[in-house]
Amino acid sequence: MSEQREWKVGDTTVRFEPPELVWVHTRGRATLEDAVRLVDIYRELGQQQPFLIVSDLSEATTLELEGGRYLSEHVQPEWILGCVYIGARLLHRAVSKGIALAAHLTGRTEASALAKVHFVSSEAQAHELIARLRAERFGKAA
């Protein structure tokens, strides 16, 4: 996919930026219904190519337990190159790692999925990390 796209899902904005970035900005609460819609978007994108999720949680409050469970059970590991979380508080970090761990424990992904989860404090740090991840993946910054 070569064009930028954007979706609004509850209090969350999702933006695909070619070649492989999916920016997710959550303000407020994320519900089960939001998780279902996010999985639909991820499925659509992931069937075309794997992508890197960059999720800004600095204005997020909570993710409903059922929503977290739905994400861990329905997001396919082959869709995701990695996840970068911006401004994640301790609870968000635990939930994010928990989703990756649940996918591993249910046999849906390798233990290395936990190493694909990254936390940064700012968007500038996210851009630096994205450049490093691209260099590791492609042998150069994309």
C-alpha cells in the first residue's frame, strides 16, 4: 500500500504512513468495540504487508479488559513488525507486554514477540527508534 490513510475509532485516531508505519493516537478510554474495529483495520493492512505500530498513549486513560483480550486473541503476529509505545504509563506497559505474552503463551507467536515491544517518552524518540528498527530490518534507514 503506497498511500496515507486515516481512520477514527472512538477516541482513537489511526493513520497509515507508507511504507510500513501505523500511527495510533488514543485519547481517553479504549473499549471492546474500539478493539474490534482496530483489529479490522490491522487485518486489512496486515493482509497487504506487515507494519510497525507506533502508539501514542500519553493522553490515553484505560483499555477495557475485554478489549485487551480481544486484541491479544485476534491480532495476527505476522501482521506486526513491532510496537512502539509513546508516553505509556506503568499500567499501559503492563497491558502491552501482557498482550504479547498472552499471544506467546497461547502458541500464536514466538517468545521474541516480547522483544518487539518498545517504550519511549516522546515522538522524537519514537522517530529515532523507527530509524534504528528500519536499519536493522533493511540494512539502512528508510
